[in-house]
Amino acid sequence: MSQEIAVAFVGAGGNAQGHMGRLAEIEGVSISAICDLDAERASSVAKQYGAADYTDYRRLLDEAQFDALYVCVPPFAHEDAEVLAARRGCHLFVEKPVVVDMDKGYEILEAIDSAGVLSCVGYQLRLLDSTQRARRYLATHTVAMVTAHRWGGLPGVPWWKVMAQSGGQLHEQTTHQVDLMRYLAGEIVEVYAHYSRRVMDDVEGMDIPDSQGALFKFLDGTIGMVATSPMMRQGGGANDLRFLVGDHVLSWSAGGNSLDPDDDPEVTAAPVDTPSIDAAFMEAIRTGDGGHIPCSYRSGLQTSAVTLAANESARVGRPVEVPMI
């Protein structure tokens, strides 16, 4: 690999462009190639970075020179870009959730492991100072219960409303809360979920549930609960993550934690800035040290295993065991 890290992108939507902007600010990193099915968007975004543009990721993989590939596509669109890139020795950044089909995830993971390349999944909340403070506190306390609510609006992209393409809100958006549950409280081994459609029958082309609830059993006996809905189309809602720890409740947020009824400055101090997930991934590539990476593909796939097990549980009407990857 050359001293400068060259990065290519499959997908050039808003999420991808956020990563591009952060990468462009890192010394020694360049964006060499960008692929998107929308030719106009691929060309327009590529011009901003002096990159080659493509509409076929296989052509990009065959022709472009790069050290790392970012795959920023909807969940259903993960085909073989990751496998082909890993086989050519390229490091991989994959946006969450990594798949809607666990078999595809296992195939990608095998390719990553066989090639020995570095991998990172976009669970950037793990890096936040508030997360690290919560993690240190919870490591020395027994978590009895963890709960999360994500009651928000309906994204405007059409694929998001289709269960076969997005996996539903729990899998596609609330994956961040589920991932933090795993990161802060341990592995989830069983899921019992119930879904329903109550108020959003007026949304054309929508077959995902508008109300999703899941009960989690953790490896150490902790109980978790999550409730999520996209029905808040006029704004408002809720976005919280709480840990019941003995006679205290730790409430996590990106902007800072709270601890009730007492305070602990080590947990609740105003969070400081931390490196972006893109900076962490580039440092891992530069040094060859995977310890800089907050979430590997294996761990990201484990989070998908939880939410896909929830989908299966809701379908069959009984608890479902979560496979350990």
C-alpha cells in the first residue's frame, strides 16, 4: 500500500457524502473513485474530489486503484462488492445494517477473514465520549435491565418502507440502539418480538410494521426491551437508552449521560470531542492496528443477527435464539 491511503466508494448518497467530507479533511487520504447507480450523482460527487466516477461497482473494482472501499448502500443492495474487494486485499468500511440476509453476511465475513483485511461498520456511537464513560461505569456494575425507545418519523427513500429491502425500522434505524445495548451490556442470546401495523395504512408502498417491540435475553441474564416506531411524521417522539443498575438509572445520550438519583462526574461530565469513525478507520489502516476500529464487520454482523432474529420471532410468534458469530 502506498503512503497515501486511497479510498473508493460504492454508493454516493447523503450518508456516503458525509464520510467523504470527513475523509477529505484527513491528511494523507484521498478519494480515488466513486460509484453510484445514479450517473449524474456519481459524476457530480466525483468532481468534488477529483475522483473517477462509475455506475457499475464491478468496473470500479476492476479498474480503480484504492486501498480501502466504503460500501454505503441500502441493506438489500449488498451483493458481492465486499467479497470482491476483500479478495483483492482492500480494507472495508460497511454501513449499517450490513445485510438483510445472514447467509450473505457469513459469506462476506468469510471473505474478510480469509483475506486478512481490516473491516469497520458504521456504528459511530461507540466512539463517543459519553459512550466510553458509560462503558467504564457499567463494567463495574451489574446491569439488571436496559430499555430503549426510538419513536421517530418516516424516511423519504422508497426502499425504507419495504420489509424485504430495509428489514424494518428495528433493523435499519434502531440498530444503533441495539448495537449500543450489546456494546455496553453484553451479548444478546434470545429475542421475543411482536410487530403490528396500527396507524400507517395510508402510506403508499409501505409493508413494514409501524409498531415494533422486542424483549431481549442477555448472556449474563440481563433483560432488555426496545420499542420503535416511524409514525411520528409531524415531529417529536423519543430517543433514549437507559440502564437499570441496582438502585440507580444510567441514561445515555450522545450529548451526555445522567445518573439518578445520584451523580458521578466520571459518568456525567460534559463529553469531549472524539475522533470520527472515519479517522479511526484510516488510523487503523495506516498503523495496521485493528484496535483503533470501534466495530469490526464480525461485530456489526452480530448486531444484525439480533434484529433479524427479532424479525423472525415476530413472524413465527415465539422466542428465537440469536446465533453467536
